[in-house]
Amino acid sequence: MGSVVVRFAPSPTGYLHIGGARTAIFNWLYARKYNGKFILRIEDTDAERSTVEAIQGILDGLRWLGLQWDEGPNFQSHYTSDHLSAAHRLIESGYAYKCFCSKEVLEEKRQAAQAAKKTYQYDGTCRNLPAQTIADLEAAHRPYVIRLKVPRTEGAVVFDDQVCGRVEKRYQDIEDFVLVRANGMPLYVLANAVDDIRDGVTHIIRGQDGLANTPKQILVYQGLGAKLPLFAHMSLTLDPQKTKISKRKHGTQVAIHYYKEKGFLPWAMVNFLALLGWATPESREFFSKEELIQAFNLDGIGRTNSVFNIQPDDPKFITDPKLLSINAHYLRSMPIEELLPYLKEQLLASSLWNPAFEKDQKQWFLHTVDLIRSRFHLLTDFSTLGAAYFGETFQMDQSAVKKNLFEQGRVHPWITALADELAVLDPFNAQTLEAMLHSFLSRYQLKPGKLINAVRTAVTGQSVGPEFIQVLLCLGPERIARRLRQVPGLSFDVKNNS
């Protein structure tokens, strides 16, 4: 295979969303596999809808995902002169022409076609105007668009798509489409093709919604005498109702920044999105970066649309369960040192970060993270479910408090006695803890489950967690005793709280 050049070309009219990120991932993987070039192009020619904030959001989203581009960002609006120059070359070579038909005339013809129940196509009125007529109209300052002169033969535009297979579009089904508007601005169909030719793009990997434009762009390529790239039109990503995912319909639940804020790991996101519409023969689910790059190929892209499970009307719904599962896998299994930068950012945002976690308390910190992450799904779990390990301000699960700390409306009477014994236990290790707790259970005639559930709830705020003795060893005698002694002062009305 020769040198591979691919591009990701989003329009900056909103944040980077799931569909766009998936397209970027497929292009990035293909470039990395073949040591090619991954170009980022911002298609910002829609000046009214493009925003600086959206551009920054796209850049930030790609960086967070780890999709570093090799060239760019190139801004399409900076190359308008290239697009117009190409349009005039097409006119000079006979592949395009100036159309002086007014909007009113075109609208009358369109309405007439509709009345006759026919599909409207531009009829080519200006296709073969004499040179003198064109000169006279220009001298009279008549506005015009530039149209491509589609062959009027029995042939067709034919190409082999790497995903969809052989595609044919008859010439007679393609009207002489507009390349440049009357205001002198090039349309997407021209600008996109000219940019791809200039950048030497060898593979165009994009969604199937771009398939309809491809025959037109091929005609532009042919008119400019350029070599055609290979096309691969990916299946689309739909919502559970099997409609296309969109920013307008689904809101921020399809935005990449939503998943960063919710506590997802970037590689988990990349891994998940790569599996939307692509698979290996053995249906493998988890990949390292190097493994995914080596495994990726265009043959693995399916033709069937994939479904991303989102519920925009459900405020408690976080995301697709499979994405949550993949994130939990990486959260629980990745080397602690690799997890640390993401965890530090999360704890800083929650005012739970202590600089000592990177210095004299580092070993304790890393051990604690490794201990508690086994039940976590998101980075945010460390600052919610795990807050008791890193600070003194944490949420108490009220249902657990009611169930585990109270009997007949009163706090267990043995709580403070247990605090006193734990505070003076020396040495404080697994062996002495187990012996002391065994003796305490016997003296107070308690069942192990009752004591474990009460203490866990009091010292961590949660009813479930890692192995009980390990939790106590992690928190230490001082914190445990202090929190147990605070239990009788809990402001909790058993009757009125749930």
C-alpha cells in the first residue's frame, strides 16, 4: 500500500459529538496502522453557523480522546480562492458553465414539475449558451451560478466503496448541480473535493450520509483530471428508536465533553466507539492502543447501522450500558500510575486532592485507589462513593444509615464502645483486628453482618465496598474511632427520611 492520507473534516456548528468522534477514530486508526497522515480540516464555510467555541470544542474533544492529528487544523474558508480557481478551470475545460437563470424562473419550473408529479431537475437552459450571449449577460451584470456539466449519455458514475460495495449512479439521475453560488461562494460539493485533491487524500472514510454526494464529487475529480481516492462509507450510529443521532434531538448526551464530565476515561471511549459498527472476526471487546491499531481494517466495518443506547428524557440515565462496562474494565484494570493523572483531575475538581498523595502518602494513596476501584464504574465514583477515603466530608447513604445504624429508632448502643477499643488497638493490623472484633462480637452477642454493615456505613457512608478488614486498615484507627463516635450525633429522623 502506498502512503495513506486521511482526513477528518467536521463543520464547527456545535460540539464534537458521538458520530463525529467515531468518524475521527476510524480515520485516525487507519492512518496509524499504515504510518500515514491524519489531517484535521475544519469546514467552516458556513460563516453564520460556525463559531469559535465550536472549533475549540472539536479540538479539545479530539485531544481528550488522544487523537493527535499530523496536519492542521486547516480551515476550509482560507482556501476559497483555490475552490473558485478550480471552478473556472472546469469552465475553461468544458466541464462546467455559467447559469444565469433567476431564482424566480427556477422556482416556476420546480412548481410545474411538482404539479405534473415529476421529479424536478435543472433543464440545462444555460448549458450551451453562445459565447456572445454569455458576454452580454455578464456585461449587464446578471448574477449567475456555476454548474457542473453532467454527461448526457447512457453511462453512470461507478465506484467500488470499501464498505458498501459497488455503487452506480446514472448520469440521467444527476442534474447539472451548482458548484458556486451567485454570491461567489463555493458549495460543499466543490470545496470538499478540491481540498481533498490538494491535500492528497487517498482514502475518504466517512458516514453513509455522505454517500449521496460521492457521485457528484467524483465528477468534479474527473473534470479536474485528478486521481480518485478510495471511498469507505461507514454505517451510521442510531438511537434506540433507530433514528440518526443528532445534537438537536439528543442534546449533550451525544457530546464528547459530556462523557469527560461524567467521569469516563478517554481510551474507554475510543475503544467503545471503535466497536460501533466495526468488529474483529472473533468479536474481541478490549484493546490496548497498539492492539486496536493493528486489528483495525476497513473490512471489519459492517453495513448494518449500530445503535447507541441513550435516553435523553431520563435524567438518571448516564449512558449505554456497554460503554459503562468498558469504562469500568479500564478503571479497574489499568496500571494505577496511568490512572493517576485522571484521578488527580477528578479529586482536584471535588476539593479532595491532597498534594501529599503524590509525596509522603503516595504509597497509601495508590493502595487505597487499588482497593476501592473494584466496584467503581466512573472516575466520579472516587469523589462520591470513595470520598470518605480522601477527606472528611462525604455523603452518607441515608437508606444504609437507616438500615444499618439504627435499631428501634436509636443508634446501636455499642457503637461508641467499639470506637474506644479500636482507638487503642496496638498494633493495628489484620491479625489484631480480627481477634479484637471476634472478642467484641462475643461480648456484645452480635452477629458479624450487623457489626460489619454498621461500621462500614459509619466510616465510609456506603453499605457496600471492599473487604471489611482491608477498609479498616486503609482508614486507620484514628479516623475510624472519630467517625464511630460521631454516629450518635447523626441528625437523622428515622420516620421522616428515606
